[in-house]
Amino acid sequence: MLTGLTLTQARAGLAARKFSARELAQAHLDAITRLNPGLNAYITVLPEADVLASADAADARYAAGTAGIMDGLPIGVKDLFCTKGVRTTAASKMLADFVPPYESTVTANLLGAGAVFLGKTNLDEFAMGSANMSSAFGPTTNPWKRKGDDTTALVPGGSSGGSSAAVAAGLALAATGTDTGGSIRQPAAYCGIVGLKPTYGRCSRWGTIAFASSLDQAGPMTRSVADAGLMLEAMAGFDAKDSTSSNRAVPAFHKAVGKSVKGLRVGIPAEYRAPGLPADVLAMWEQGIAWLKAAGCEVVDVSLPHTRYGLTTYYIIAPAECSSNLARYDGIRFGMRKDAPSLDGVYEATRAAGFGQEVRNRILMGTYVLSAGYYDAYYLKAQKVRTLIKRDFEQAFETVDVLLTPTAPSAAFAQGENMDDPVQMYLNDIFTVPASMAGVPALSVPVGLNEAGLPLGLQVIGRHFDEETVLSIGGALEAAAGFTHIPSVHAGAGA
Amino acid sequence: MSYTIEGRTGTWEIVVGLEVHAQIISHSKLFSGAATTFGSDPNTQVSLVDAAFPGMLPVLNHECVAQAIRTGLGLKAQINLHSRFDRKNYFYADLPQGYQISQFEHPIVGKGAISIELQNGDVREIGITRLHIEQDAGKLLHDQDPTKSFVDLNRSGVALMEIVSEPDIREPEEAGAYLRKLRQILRYLGTCDGNMEEGSMRADVNVSVRKAGEDFRTRCEIKNVNSIRFVMQAIEVEAARQVEIWENGGEVDQETRLFDPGRGETRTMRSKEDAHDYRYFPDPDLLPLVLEQAWVDELAANLPELPDDKRARFQAEYGIAFYDAGVLVAEQAVADYYEAVARGRDGKLAATWVMGELFAALNRTSNTIETSPVSAAALGKMLDLIADKTINAKLPRKSLKTWWKRAKAPRPLWKRRACAR
């Protein structure tokens, strides 16, 4: 089943000429035609002719022996990455017709490695959300269903919910995501796939529509840990156009998977044992600890004392940056414009019509915390707490190599749940936000199903720029868990 | 203190501070690679960064940083090895990002000073509070269409230095002298062309009035005054307006005002209630600006000679008067010309010729020192001929007009005449 392969398997198949990139692309286009109307994982599917032309070019490179590391591999691109000549919406009415004349660095790197783009995947509007409910193009539905309940539509997580649903359902071998406070890891956990948020600065932010600049980081969403390493190799690298991008060399990440983890020290942060944490999540965490012990890791209790301030601090800093980053959507130069008799009128009409409720909430929060008289109490204080959170991680990493936590406090919930209480919705990010605040790499690995038959993920957090150890530990968890479950909606099922 | 306003209730003095926006001379903009040539067709020098397209990021142009450091050194100011870029948030059609990248809390240059000279010969020191780097906005064109405004983003993102003075200025004349001196220093350094007509140097003027010995009273800011003469006029009329208000028992409101040179008055642009809350915060797209002392030292070592130093040296080296030296160093090109003439010769004689016959001839023929038909070398040779008495000093002076017209090198002409004589 071509739509069920990992990147690594597909790459080997293409190299061995077992199937062509055209066949691989066609299988995915067919799957998209069949399943996307129900899942709404893609906002834009590229024209078949264009996809097949890219695939043919990849086939030619295989024939010539010049194939890149992602050559001929069909993937989805979160619709937050600007793609030259291809509509890029950020799932917002504001950019519903925006066609960038430029290619983001990350997608350009992937194209340079030979990847075949299938389309642009759905997300929460401007990547703000944890359920993919705030997309102006309608919610994405999780391909997983609760056991015995085929009717309740579940959320795929967010904000990279279109990417996670597409990868889980076989509508792409892998997809790009972006993570600001958990937007790669939480949807990966909800959809039973792997998601890696690299170290801040590992992937260039140039050409990726900004939500919160000091937190945004692109990363891979894949079916295996090795795939995450492989795809990150293609995405990452120094970019002179992004002043915050790192000039460190990009290691052969995929080789880190399968390396022995014996003797590595795994920290279990006490503060993540939050009161009210569901039993299934807790049990899965204990299971993960047991697997790593069995693999020869030394498990150590650690403390990250400022964890409990992570979420509140995040919801000051991220909205503050977003309120400024989204000021450019003013109706003057690109995107939606609603005319009005005055300049202020144009701003008000355009932004009221162009932004959805969640985006407006965050712009308002951000504007408030940066306002004169509140800046010191909110933004400045939050920055100080952020420094303490970062220090927590640095201190923990003096004694341990990685941290192991649950990715999210629950499995996927139903569409419409948590919608009336934004704070409840924000709590989804409680385990993912601290690593974002610290800028450290973090990986979500699917490790099992709960009683309702829904996937749960564990999170591995590592030192700055030590994605390799994170991937090694992730690989060990993956091997021990042997997670091979497939969601109810899948290109390989019932075809 | 010579400038005061006599009111009904007593004598008022004025307190003025200036904020000068000086466009940095550089090939490309502060955070993008777009060009900066003045007078290009609208929207032809705009990158995706300048137009703030989604996902675009600023990258600092280090030449602009070097220019700011040079300027700071020229102002004898503290160079801050750690500075930071902040976002100043507000909405306007000429501001594509919805924020200006500026330096709010931690500017690249701290306290310095400029010494100014008044017409009566007094020399005063005006403190510099700070200098920071920021982006310029674009320009709105209101005269292209009866109902629409057009936006030209050529200037959007161009690098500016904002140079803030202490409120040390007490007379309109001092403000004029300060601006002229600042412009002279910038031109010597080659960091700003100081062209106020083209807007590459603009001044915001902070004015308040007070009675002797009082603390500062409320000030008003007069925005974007575009000539030195207008700055001096604006201070006079604004100070008079404020005195009038105070003397009538009123209260001066802190506000932003505009100077209307046609009517000779200032009027409200923005009252305090409408003042923007700029919501400054550190720009997360840029790293803190950390300078190495060695680089600053290198820039300092390669700094051109500044006007005050040159003036002192001309006095010492060529034995000319303080006033004459001031005239000769006013413009770098004149100073260079003079020095080429004076070097190895009688400096006083050189000064007499340059400031006398040459300036007169340049004026008469609407030439500048750059377009002078007589080169410094030629004038120098002539002085040599006078010195060795090959020619009579009076002869070339008389024939300068002819010489000028023909624009020929002097030697063959005089040789002929000398021989004839």
C-alpha cells in the first residue's frame, strides 16, 4: 500500500525502482480525492498535472542517480509556509486569495531535496489554536474515531491539525508543521503520528507566516521517528535571511535512531504529574518509563519548579508578539480589503472581516499586555519568568540527557468540546508550552491507544541543538511500543 | 542669555531640545537589500521585506551600524556595546509592518556633545542625549487622485539616525547654530548628506517656556520642520504662543504641533488624548546588537578629521585667524581646497586668496568649490609665482576675470605676460 509507507520505506522503494514517484504521487492524489472531502485536511490541493510533473522530475533524478534525500516523496505543507505561486492562506479569510511570489526557506529546502508537494494542509487560523476549529476553511476531522462511536467527529489537535490528519490517514507520507506552543506535538499525539519541534533556530522562519516570532519553529510530522530525523535534515540549516537561525551544522539526524540508549539519563519532571491528569495518560507515561528502563536508561526524578507558570506566561508572550506580527494585515498592500471612507475605517472593516474570533482574542490580549501601564506587570514579568523556565531546563539537563513527559493531558476530544472555555482549550498545551518557552527540542511519539481506542503520545525533550539524543530515545520508545495502529479513516482501508 | 520674551508678568526664557532624523548614507536599507536612491519612481525600490509581506524578516545592514557608530564618535559620545531593537507599534498607511523597528530603551549611542558658535563669537556646548537607529516610513501622495491617497514605499525601511539633544538650547539662533554644526559634522563623517529639502535631515523641535530659575514647564513638540530657518521661526512663534497662554492664566497642553511657514504659526496635530500608545517591546526577529570594542576602535581610528579639530589645526599649522579657519572648514570641500593651496606655502596668503578673490569669483559665476574652473593646484602655483616674484601680486588679481573665463592654467598665461614685461 503506497499510502501506508514511511518516508524511509518509500525512499528505498523508489531507489530500488519498485515503484515510481509518479505512482506514489498518484496514489496519494487518489487518496486525497477520496478522503479529503470528509477530513478537510487540505485547504488547497495542487493541480494533478503539477504534482505529477514534480514526481516525473524526481523519477528522472532517480534514473540519473542524482536523487536527493527526500526525492519523489509526496508530502503535505502546512498552509502557513509561503509557497511560490501557490495560494497560502494561514487558514484565514484575510489571506484567502493570497498567492506569494516567493518560497519559504523550509519549503525551498524540501523542494531542493526533491520532495513532491501534494497541497497545503489545514490549520487553526494563523496557527492559533489546539483543535483546528478556528480555520476559516472549516475544521479538520481526526481520522481516528472512538471505539464503537463512528459518528462523533474528533479534533485532530492543532494548530497543525491538517498535517497530522493527512499523515495519519494516508493523504501524505509526511507533512510540515509549525510549533509555537505545541502545534506540532499535540496534533501528532492526537493523530497517532510522530511530531518533532526542533530547537528554536534550527529551521529558518523566513517565508513562514509569523504567529509569535520568538517561539515559532518549523518541524516534521511523520510516521516514524527515523522519518522525522530524515525530514528535519532536509528542512533545517542556516539561513542568512533569518537573523535568529542557527549556523550550526545539520547532523545526519536519521542516523541517531536505532543508536543504543543504554546509560542515557532520563528525567521525569515531578511538576508534570499534574493533579487531575487522566489515568490513561498517567499509565502510558509509566509504561514509557518502564520501556526506557528496560532499554538500559537510567530514570531520574527531576524538578522544573517554574513549570506551573509556563502556560500563563506563554499566553502573555505569544499574544503580545502576535498582536504586532499581525498588524501588517491592514488591507493596504495584499490580502483582504474592506473599503471605508477613512483609513481607520479601512483598518477596522478589514480586520473585523478578515480575522476570526480566536485571532481577534489574541490580538486584543497581546495589545493589552503591551499597553502603557501594563507592560511591566505583564510582558516584562513574563519575560523574566521565561528566563526562569529556561533555567529550569538548563539545570535539569546538567543531570539528565532528556526529559520524558506526556505530550498532552488527554487524547483527542470531540469537535465542539472545550469551545466555550478558552482557558480549558489552552490547557491542552500545558505539557508542550514549557519546551517552546525554553527553545529546546521536543518530540512526540505515539506509544499506544487508550481505552477509547485513541492514540496517546509521549514527549521527549532534549538539550538545545541535541535533537540527536531526543531522536535516539524516541526511537527506543517507538521500538518498544510497536505502535502500528491505523485510524478508522485511512487510505489503505476499504479501498 | 540674550533671547527672552518680555511678558506682562515678567521675563520668559525658552527651553528647546531638538530631535533630528538624519538619513544614513548607505547603499541599501536598514533591514533589506533594497536600494536607497532619492527621486526614483514610486515603489521601484521596495523589497518584500519593506512591503512587510507575510513571513518576511529583517536582517540588519552592518554598514548602517558602522555609520551610526562613526556619527556617535563624531559627537564625542558614548558608544554602547550592547543595544537592542524594539518595535514601535502603530497603524498608518505608510508603515507596512504596522510597527517601526527602532531603538527605544537601549540606543547604540549615549551621551555626547556638540560645541556651537554664535554670531557674537560665544561658544556653547549643547548636550546630546542619545542617538539611535531606526527605519523610515514610506510616503503618502495625496495629490494624485481626488478621492484616494497613494502610497510610495521607496523610503520605507531606509535607515535613519535619530539624534536627540538635551534641552540645552535657549535661543532660536542656538537652534540654528546647532543644526548647522550637526549637519557639518554629519557631512564631514559622510554619514548623512544633511539635505533638508530632500528630507534626508528633518527636525522635531521641543519647545517650552519658563521664568528664570523655574523648573521645566510643559513642552510641545513641533514635528518635521524641514529647514533651519523654519526651525528658528517655529521656536519664536511657538514660544510666543505659550507665553500668551500662561500669561492669560491658561495651561499649555502637551501636544504634537505642526509649523505652517506660510501663516507663521504652529497648530495642533495631535493632542495628548490622541497620543499613541506605541506598545514598545524588543523585536523578536532581531538579536540584541552586540559590538566588539575592537571594531569601534577601528572605526574611530579611521574617522576623518572633524571640523573643530581641523579648525584648530588650520590655526596652528597655517597661522590663520580663528574666524578665518571657521569659514574655511565650514565645508569639507572648501577645507580640502584651501589646504591643497596652503600646504607648503604662506597659509595666510592662501586664506586671503581663497576667501577673497576665489569666493568672490565663485559667487559671481554661480560656481561652487567643486565646480571651480581654477583648481587648487593652479591657484597654488600662482601663489608660488607671486612668492618668487615671477609675477606681481596685482597682475593676476586684475586678470583673474580673463583667466576665469578662459579657464586656462595660469602658468603659460603669466609666463607670456611676465616675459612680455
